[in-house]
Amino acid sequence: MNKSQCPDALTIQAVADGEENDLIITEHLQDCSKCRETYLDVQRIISVAEGLSSDARLPIGFYKVLSGRIESKPFPAFLVAAIISALAFISVYLLNPTYLEWWFSVGMTRQFGFYIDMFFDLFFLSRSINPLWVITVMTAMVVLEFLILSKLKTVEG
Amino acid sequence: MQKLLQGMVETYGDRIYRLVLRYTGDHTQAQDLTQETFLRAYKHMDSYDRSKPAGPWLFKIAGNLCRNWLRDNRELPADLNEDLYQSTDSGPEELYLEKEGARELSRVLRALPPIYREVILLKHVGELSYAEICETLDLEITLVKNRLYRGRIMLREALEKGGYY
């Protein structure tokens, strides 16, 4: 490109953005009024667009929170769902052992979808709520059930 | 690897945060998305080419998260937090006019087609160079220059229409 040749608008924009610093172009911009006008026009819209930025900064301690999340290993949701399902079976067994026998012999085929759904519901629940809370509540319920049943047995003689 | 991540947060954290804030308009959500950006970066650190600057790679992750966020939230927020506007030492009247201008600029930006908006945001909010924008968006340099130019023209025309230019 020679000094008398007008650069295109994209090149002028690149100069205004500080991406192009070819001496021939900058000299041309000083001599050519039409190109200088384009350059000043681009510069003006750049200064307006600069207003899109802000002085917002990340809060102090951001990295600390981030590294805390990196170090904490995710709780295995499948394991939680399996534990809760096992607790549910124990609970059913405590309430009525024959029901569990019936379920294994006949009910499993009829209600298989229901149990699969239940397993995945527990899986997603474990991902959204602290799984330790779910396990604790379930365990507490089974223990309570066991205590009530043994109390009833004592009363019934 | 955590040291590398810390360096990335120190170098690009604020810029990514400002970019995400432009999309969400909410500081809490912007912090969450910025955190998610760095968590993903940490998780996929193996795919990062350490011979190159991390900026484009991080902005690409942030951009994808912002696009997903926009898809779930339908559109850019109607307005941004007051404290997002750059503070100056102007008097009350000038401050009012500045804020009005900034609001109009945000409104006009929202109305831009996403392909132009994206390049303008990466340039002016993310403070990326042409080459970095190319890498972030996987585009040719001519296309980046073109989109930036056309986007700026659209921005100017829309501001002129509203009497803010």
C-alpha cells in the first residue's frame, strides 16, 4: 500500500482500536481529510462503546470460595440413593415381612417402574439437598418405626 | 494446578465478571456464572494449551455459559444495576444525563443481533484484542473486524435515532 492510497474502513477501525500501526496508514490519515473524518467517526463510537464497561470487580475472597468448591468432593448421589432404598426396604420389612416376600415374588414385576422412578427421584433429591440430611432423616424414621413396633409388640404381649 | 487457576482468576477474573454482569445484570448471578466458568476451566485444565494465553479459552467458557443462561432466561435483563454504570465526579444533572445515556446504550445493545453484540462485548467489556476475539469465537479475523464495524455502526445509528449520539 502506498501513502496516497485510501485504506478501507476496517483498516481505519483497526488503527483506531490500536491494532494496526502501519506508519504509511497513520501518515495517510494525517494527510487525507476524508479518511481522517472516518477515523474520528470510528474513534467517537469507540469512546461511546467504552461506556459499556464498568468498574465492577469480583468480591474479595472470591478465589477462597472457588478453591473451597474445588477441594470439596461431590457426594456420590447414586450411593445415597442406594442407602435410602435399602433403608426403605428395611422399613417395609419391619412393618410387614410378608409384604416384602410378596413384592419379591409377584409385585416386583408389576411395580418395577415405580421402584425405578423412586430410585431416580432419590438420586436427584440427593443432588439438590444435602444427602447427609436425607440419610439422617430416613435413618431416624426407621429407628422410630422400629421403636414403635417393638413397643406395640410389648403391649400386645 | 490450583496455582495456575489462581493466576487465571487474578488476570481475567474481573473482566470475565464484568462481561457476565452485562448478560445477567445481577451481581449474584454474575458471581455464580464467573465461579462456574473457573470451575469448568479447572475441570478441563487438560484441554488448555499452556503455551497460549488463557484469556480466549476462559472467555469461550464464559460465553457458552452466558448463552445457556440467556436461553434459560429468554432475554437480556430489562435494565442493569445502578452501580454497574461507571461512576464519575460529575454534578447531579450531568450524572442523570450520563445514567440516561448509559441506559440507552444498554437498551440499544440488547436490540443488536447476537453476533454483533457478542463481538462488541468481548472488545469493550472483555477488553480482548482482535486476535483474542478470533480465538474465543473461532472466527476469521476479517469476520471479527467486519462484525465489530457493522455492530458499531448499528450502535451509532440506534443512538442517533434516540438523540443520544
